[in-house]
Amino acid sequence: MDSMSPSRPALRRELLGARSQMQEAERTRADALIRAALLLKIETALGARAGDAVIASYWPIQGEPDLRPLWNRWREIALPVVVGPAHPLRFARWRPGMAMSVGPHRVPAPAHHEWLEPDLLIIPCLGFHVDARGKCFRLGYGGGYYDRTLQAHDRPTVGVAYAAGRLSEFKPEVHDVPLDTIVTQTGTW
């Protein structure tokens, strides 16, 4: 980053603050628009097998878009599990009513791990940047879990964010892996 760009920790604080200030009605509308755009993107990415796919999603924390109303549309939902600080995420089967535990970073995950290999990864984004070449870069919480996961998985990826998370000034770092697509309530890149 150049000296004029805000630091990543400062960006994270700013984006979390903005996200926490969203009014409930605004969040509800935005989530519905994101879910509709996401469904279309997944159907485009996976074609006829979208309904039978294993979709890696996430349990929403810290005001992330809530995708759970979509989960009954797919055969299998897998949620991320942190297995170690320097490891990629693994994905465990989720079913309605199953026991959940709170893992590292207060992220809910299935209490019992039945590992699945996802066909597509839906990844929450605190912020995002689309560069001049159209590459979609994600700003997360800073743990690097998704970057390690993206290096280990060759699957379609869809980042999900609120439009307010779009960053005009952002320089990807060496470890940042671009996503295939970013979906917000106002557009898809």
C-alpha cells in the first residue's frame, strides 16, 4: 500500500463500523437482493447440477449478509471449519437443527465434522476491490484462512458483500487470491 492508502486494519474497522450502522430494513432488503443475485450466479456457474451441488457457505457473523434462507435450495451445505492457524479451511456438512459449536474467531460451525468437498465456495467479504482488469479481490478479517483455502481449492468462488464495502483504493498483497465473482445488492462483478 502506498502512504496515502489506509492500512488494512483501519479499513477493517471502518467497514465493520459502517456495516454495524445498517438499519434493519436496509439490511433485510439488501440481503434479499444479494440472495437473488447469488442464486442466478450459482445457476450460471454450475448449470443443471446447481440443485445437486455441495455449496460451501458461511454462518453470518458481525453483520454479514444472511444467506441461510437459500440453504434449502441445495442438496448439501458445507460450513467452514478452522482446523489450524496455518491451514486452509475444511468444510463440514450442515443440516437443519444440528448441533453447532463456536470455533476460533467466534465462527459457528457444525459440532460434529462430516467433511465434504464443495463444488462452489461462497465467501463473505468485509470489503472488496475490482481492479482495472476486472479481478475481484476480497478484504476479510485478516486471518488469511480464505486465501489459504483458495490456494488449495480449484472451485468456482463467489464473494458476497454489501455494496458499501467496495473499495476504490486497495492494493492486493502477494497472498491475496482473486475471486471469480463478487455479488452485492447493487451489482455483480
